[in-house]
Amino acid sequence: MTEVSMTNAKSMSLMVTKGTLDWAYPPFIISTTAASMDVDVTMFFTFYGIGLLKKDLDLTVTTLGNSAMEMPMMGGHMKMPNMASMVPGMTGLTTMMMKNLIKKKGVASIPELREAAQLSNVRLIACQMSMDLFEYKKSDMIDGIEFAGAATYVEGALNSDVNLYI
């Protein structure tokens, strides 16, 4: 195994723009992993990503636009075609399949990863413009987050060693 040197990466910023179950995992896993490696992490949630900061999560998975989606099934992998999204109830089915797979494999839930991020001092920022655009109230969101505009993200990103757009 190669040893990772942390001499260069001391800070990381992530712009989180997607709010579906499958798109929620990468930013939270990367941010909590980086924080565990003593990297200062800031996550900026904008547009549909802002939904990941809501108190009440109802995350779904869709086959639409996700041609690489395969689900383990009967010892193989079943491709989930884009056309399947036209079938009524398919989003519910793919969401249920994904949630069952997550549970079966012992993967942390998004609320658990979100809490881990907060406990690891990851800075969670809700985009104020997105809050206004989608008419969310601060009371809709989890406690312990910040509310700021794009300038706050840009300022942090300019001073970060690593910037990710997810």
C-alpha cells in the first residue's frame, strides 16, 4: 500500500449541487475522510444540493440520466435503463433498492454522515441565494450550519488547497 503524504493538502472546499441519495454520498464521504486526515473542510450547498441540509430528508434515486446505474441482483448486475424512469413508481423502486443495498452492506446513512461531518468540524454552508430561490426557511434546516452567499464560497475556495465540484 502506498503511503499518502499530507504535506500539501491542508484545506478543501466542496461545492455540493445535487440532492439525490446517490449524489449525496460522494461529498459527505470525501469531506469526512479529509477531516479525519486533519484537513480543514468546507462544504457549500447550492441549488438542489441545499436539500441535503434539510431536517427532514426524503432522498430518492432515479435511473434518468444515469446510464451507468447497475444494481446487484441474483449474483449479477442488472442494468437500469433510462427508459425505466417512465414507468410509474420506478423512482420509488430504485430508491428502495438502493436504500436496502446501503443497509445490507452496512453503509452509513446520509443523516449519519452529515452528523459525522459536523462532529468532525466540517464547515457546512447553505447558499443564501438558493435558500431564497427555493423559499426555504432557516427553521427547515439542521442546526449548526452557516448561511452565506457565493462570495463566501469563492473566498474560501481561493484559499483552499483542494476544490471539488460535486
